[in-house]
Amino acid sequence: MSVSVILKALNEEARIGPAVESVLAALEGIGGEVIVADGGSRDRTLAIAARYPVRVVQLEPAIAPSCGIGPQLGFQYSREPFICLMDGDMLLDPGFLPDALAYLAANPGAAGVTGHVVEMNDTSLEYVRRGRRVSPENRIGDIDRMNGGGLYRRAAIEQVGYLSDRNLHGYEEFDLGVRLRSRGWTLHRLDRSFVRHFGHAINAYALLVRRWKSGYLRGIGELLRAAFGKPQWKQLVEELPELKLWGAVYLWLAGMVVLPFLMPAGLGLAIDAAMIAAIIGLMSWRQRSLTLGLYAVVAWLFHAAALPLGFFHGRKAPAAWIDSRVVQDTP
């Protein structure tokens, strides 16, 4: 029942030490290994991680980091029958692994089990909005993906070929979830804490711009490209609620472009302005905050603009070996 815990990290010098310590404490009495999978940190992340009895691996400089490549990098160096995936800015709940292992032992058809990701960042609009959002993947019981990580069964991962698609800059958890479920496996969320997540302590709009530049926002387009023509395509399109949202955003934007040409001078622009105000007002009412409502609409526009860029982006074989170096190994 031993566990390989993969900590994916990129410039996490402020959090990687406590993260590793929380994992080492949680593994006491269970056994296993800790792998810090680094995406090319330029701060002291590697030096701090190397203070602990853990395996530290890093992407070769020529390879660009992504949300999907970090987990797969750790997986290719892992050895244990169970894989626990989490971020380098998370603290693992000390009682999660025993409960998760017990669940998988009692449920042989389950590929993975997780718990609640407790958001500790109450200053960024992104994480406040995420904490308030009621999404199907956050419910208790059977779920369609394990956002934020959790404990996976290696046998299930090997059956679907790989842990995480290296090409994805986002939605890598949904991709893994739909691949597993298309093979008959299930995913489950326990009504208990999995990790505490601290997130980025920067302005939410600056975070949006950073995610645009890093390619993170292209994730949903890359997800669609990855599944196109595959057995899971129909299931993915039916289950991904964001597709309906982005479709509505495209219709809204198309209407705003066309209206000024169909209406008398000035009237089309006035209707456009009224539509913008109405949508922001509706989201502000739902979020109980004008600030959050405005941010939600701006985030929609960023995501919608990035979707086609992701869909037409080139791909590499997701299960291919990732060029990397072992910074520190463990016996």
C-alpha cells in the first residue's frame, strides 16, 4: 500500500519546504517516496527541496513547462503502486492517505480518490471566486475529475497509458478523468480535507495576464484537440460545462459586432453597452459582489479568446519520455 507522492513545482521557494514536510509526516507508517517534479524553477526551489530525503527531478531547459508535463514528469520516475498528486504550494492533510488507501482497497473499481481542496488565499479574486463556485467536480461522492490532485491507483493509470498529457496547459485533471472513466473506472471525493492550497498571492488580473502568456488559458482548446477522434470525444463534449459557457460568450461577442451594422447610428452601440452592463450586473448578483462579477466576465473573455489557440496548437506524443535530469535521488 506504499505511495509515490508527486509534488509538481515551479518557483515555489516560499512553499516547497512546508509542502515536503507535510508529505513526509503523512507517509510515516505508510511508506513510499516523495518526488519533486520541477518545471524549471529559477529561484531556490531545488535547493530547498534537496534538503529533504526526496527525489528531485527537473525538466531540461529546452522544454517549456506546462500543467500537464509536471505530473507526467514525476510519474515517469515513480515506483509505488499508488500515486498521490499535489502542488508544491499545498499542505497534505496528515490523515488523508490512510482514509484514501482504505477507500481504494474497499473499492477495486475506483481509479482515484480525493478530498476537499481548502483554499487559503482570501485576497485574490480568482481564489475567492473558485472557493464560492459550486461545480459538479467539487461534489461529494462520484466525480468526473480530481481537480487539485488526489490518490490514484497505478494499475488504472497504466491501463490508460499515462498520468498526464504533457501538451496540456490546463484541464489535465479532466483529461485524465475522462480517459479513466471511458475505461470503466470511477473517481470519488471523500467528505474530508485533502490539502490546504495557498495559491498565487498576486492581483487576479495580473494572474490572468500571466496565465495568458504562459499558455494556461489555452488548456481547454488543447483538451479538445487531444480528444478529437478518440473514443472519449463524445463523452468529453457532453460533460464539459465550460463548452456551453464559451459558446454563449462567442454568440454574445458576435451579436455585439453585428448589432452596430444592423441598427441606426448609435443605437447598436447603446444596446451593446446595455448588454455588457446587464451581464456584469447578473454575475455581480450571483457572486454577491460587483468586483467578483466584473472579474468573472473578464475571465470569460480571456478563456474564450484562448480556446482556438489551444485547439490548433501542435502536439507531442503524451506518453513519450520527458527529457529531464535527476537533481537528487533517494535510495
